[in-house]
Amino acid sequence: MFSRRTKILVGQFRDLKRFKKYHKLSYIHNPGTDCLRPLTVGKILEDAADRFGDRLAINARAQGQKLTFQEVLHQADKLAAGLRQVGLNPGDRIGIWGPNLLEWYLTHMACARGGYILVNINSAYQPSELEYCINKVGVKCIISDYKFKTQNYYDFLNEISPEISTSEPGKLKCTRMPTLENIIVITEEDLRGAFKFQEILDLATDSRVKNAYALQDSIDPDQPCHIQFTSGTTGQPKAAIQSHFHLVNNSFFLGKRNELDRKQHSICVQVPFFHAFGTDITICAALNHGATLVVPSPGYDPDKSLDAIRDEKCSVIHGTPTMYVDLINRQKVRKEDISPEIAVCGGASCSPHLFRQMSELLKVKKVKSIYGLTEATAVIFQSLYDDNEYQSTSTVGYIGDHLEAKVINEEGKIVPRGVPGELCIRGYCTTLGYWDDEDKTKELISSDKWLRTGDQFVIEENGYGKVVGRLKELIIRGGENIFPREIEDLLNTHPDILESHVIGLPHERLGEEICACVRTTGTSLSLEEIKAYCKGKVAYFKIPSILKIVESFPKTTSGKIQKYKLVNLFKDRK
């Protein structure tokens, strides 16, 4: 007979063997140290106004405007009240379409305070792309800039809806966008059929602002807060829904990883607000931890970014690898006296060479990598406090708090650590689903709540993650996610093109550039003709920069295109 102690020791030994067995699998769970918080974005703003009060929340340098956290709260409640006055109700979708302006930031906050659902729309979208987004989620009000660079937003809206020019503000009846009733333009000019942004603020009386304040306890943290469009394999964007709970907690934890809780930081914002990098990683994280957002210019400009880092003594920079390459090239010329502490790099991996240049030329003390996707709010894996160069450049960091991750093979079985497979994640931050697309939602998230990312991934022995490829055909150009199908569908409408396939080829600055491989009718076709054909039909970053004319395409016996062979054929022959 074995003694009770011996039985316990044997049991413990078996448990240890079992633990070691499972520890070798590509599964990881981070229970976190801080609790999840059942709060809304509006409540976080209220808390920030109480805690940080007169501290600067945002500095829009190009506009010459600054707001403290207390002022942001007041202006957000005024805007929320004004929107209510023109007929908007909690749960209505409000689209925001424009560059990084103070008004964009205020709209974000006002929607959270008013219980509206903010719909982030890429500022480079062309009329057909905008029309699709508005109709997909039933946008009732669109807030846009008037003009920016080559984009005339008001003219684009008139192109889709000629009724605007004969409508009274707030009374639009549009044939092609039947849910759209209100157009609000950020301008001082009088435009037919549209409210001016300031007019909406002016509608807010003290009593209406008090009503907006009183509304906060009735907004459920699990209600939708944002709709973020993300490309799908069909080429049409899908509308991922993010709740207040998602945004509040994901931004809180990623903000801690980025050390925003350790001191008062000023963040140089190079990324567009409409991306998850802008809304969650930048705006909401700063709100949670009292950091100041420094917006160098409405659109990305490396010289303006350097000016801001120098003048405002920015301690943190947010950007994609492409943006850091540009900053480094300008710093080589300008040699500014700057010393930012942290560079947060997302959208694509940061190479060891770029890491060293950022340290040497930008004087950055730490580079932090992030990995995530819109369907998971923003960030899943992220650098830890004391990561070394290898961990910051060759991995995407360690899994976030309160999240699980596993890597599976084609049969759905968890693979050993170090073996590539598809990354799946589970936790509080997975999307509520795609708007009005139950089938795609079920494809994304299984009945046991695992979200399939579609990315080929490795979990190393120490639990750090590494992206080794993509199961999807996604092209990442300068931080912009592009699916080839949309471009192929457009190219295939060209009268001289019989068949087209689009691939991403390596590019030193952008990460990848778009290459259109086409089979023609025999007619001569140039890259400039292709660019001209695409212009105005898709956003500028989706237009091919390389053209390859082929006589045939590599295909399987079943007729499926083998794109990897095209990549191998052309990657060294650009």
C-alpha cells in the first residue's frame, strides 16, 4: 500500500508531466493583473476630465487649436446635444470622413457621450467606396471635411446625391443612400444642403448639455460604439462592430504596455484617426492614461512630424514602418535635436536595420511592436516593458492581458510551439460581429468563441509571437490593408484586359507595393494607362505601381491561380 504522501507526490508528478506536455503546445493564456472594467468610452472621458482636468488632451498644430481634457468633455457634450437636436438618437450610425482634424477627435468623443455609433471611413475613399459604406451600415449622418489635398468631400457627396443641392440641411432624401438625412461639413462656408460643424455646436443649450451628461448611466458598455471597415476576401469591406467594453479595456492594457501610465507623455500622432491604430491605440489609450495627443498636420507629413517632435518635446511617436523610414530620411538631412523615449510601430513588422536607425538617428530609447486586427479591436500581441532588440523586431511581443491564443493546423489541432499554423484568439476584445453579415461572422468566430485571424503564426517557446506569413491574400502597403480581389474586379472591366491577378511585391519603404499581372487582348497597355483607369475608382493606395504583361498564369489542375509563383517570378525582376 502507498502512503497518502506518496500518492500526492505521484499525482503531482503526473500533473507536472501533463503541464510540460501542454506547455509545449502553441496555446497561451494571459490572465492579466488588472481587472477588466465595465465602462463606456464616455465614462472614461468623464474620468479623464476629473483626474487630468487642465492637462492638454489634444494639440492640433496645423489648426492652431488646443483643448484640455475638461474642455474636450464640455465640447463633446455640446456636440452630442447638438446632434440630438437635428434628429439623431442613441444607436444611430454617424459616419466620420476626413483627415486628422480636431473636429474628428471631438466627433469620436461626442458619439461615445451621445450613445451614437461612430462609423470610421477612410479619408481617401472615392465616391463609390463611400456610398458602399453608408449603405452597408445605414449611416444617418455624415460628418466630413470640406476639402483636403485632392479630395473635395462635398463635391463627392453631391456626385452620389445630386439631391443635396436642392435640400434643406437635415432634410436630405437621397435615392442612392436612403438612410442618409444629415450632412455636416467642417467649414466656415455656406454649402447647400449641409450644416456647418460649428452650427451643430451652437444648437446646444445648457439644458441640452445637461441631458447629454445625464444620459451616461443609460449607455451599456456592451453596446456598439464603433464600426470599423476592414477588407474582406471578396474585396468588399466588412463592417466590424466594436463595443465600448472592447475599446475601453483594449486601450487601457495596450496603453500600459506602451508605458503611458508611468509618466505624462506627449504622443506625436502620425497615423490616421480612422484606423484602429488611430482610434484605439492612440486616441483611447491616451484618454485612459492622460497622455497628450500632438497632431502635426491633418495628413501625414514627415517634416511636420519632425517639427512637432522638436517643438512639443514629444516623448512617444506612433507610426508604421514606412513613416519611420521617412522620418529617418528627413532627420538625416535636418539633424534636429530630438530625444523621444518610445516609438510604437504597427501595421507591419519593424526590421532590425530600421530598429537600429530609429535608435541612432531618432534617438528613440525603446521600439515597441504591436500585432492585432480590427476584428479584435486593435491589439493582441505587444512588446513588454524590457524587451530586447530581437523581441522588438523579430517578434510581435507577448499576448495581451485577459486573452488566449492558439496556433492550429489545417485539421484544427493545436501545433507544437515553434511550428507555424493559423493563429486563433479568444477573449473580451473579439468583435461583436460584422454588421448585417451573420454568415461572415460565423466564418470568423466559431461557436466556442475562437476567432480565426487567417494569419500564419508561430508561438515561440517563451510565449512570444511571430507572424511568418498570411493565409489570406492581404497586401500591406505602407500600413494600409489591401485585398487584391477589389483591384482585380476593376481591372477586369478594362476593355483590353482578359484576365488580371494582383500581388504584393517587396518594397523597401512601403513594405509591399502593388503589382498588376494582366493578360491582354494583344493591345499594347502601359502602367500609366492602368493608373489613369483606376484613378477616381479606388483609393490612391490601391492603384498598382507595377504592371506585368503575361501570356498565361500558373494554375493548379483545378484552375486555381498560384499567386506565390507569380510573386517568386517577379519579386527580383521589378
